[in-house]
Amino acid sequence: MDERSQGRNGADEGGFSEKTDGGLPMDPKPPVYDADDARQGEVILKSRGRRSVFIAGMIGIALIALIIIIVSLR
């Protein structure tokens, strides 16, 4: 076998190696996450202060975008 047919750990690409590059054994089964647990991007705005900061940030981004558009049209 030439070096190109071997994987990163020296095993054949179709096979599995018992150890990683660091010499630690690999986890035989990776963790499985439910779709609801793996979902990201939830914004939690429970307090009035957090809501205010979030809304101010969104308005600030919109104003910056508007200013950039106006300046670029001149």
C-alpha cells in the first residue's frame, strides 16, 4: 500500500483505527443529540433590560446600514 491510500492515522481509509493521533482511544460511538437539543439561536429576553439592549442593538445595526447606504449613493 502506498501512503496515499492510508488515512490520517495510518489505517486504510475504509477501516477504523483504535487510537487517535494523540494515542488516546477513540470513543466507539459518538454522542447522539435529539434535534430539539441540537437547535441553536434561541434568544432569551426575560428581563426588561435585556430586551431594551437587544432592541437598541437592532436599531443601531439598522441605522448603521442606512447611513452606509446613504453615504454610498452620494
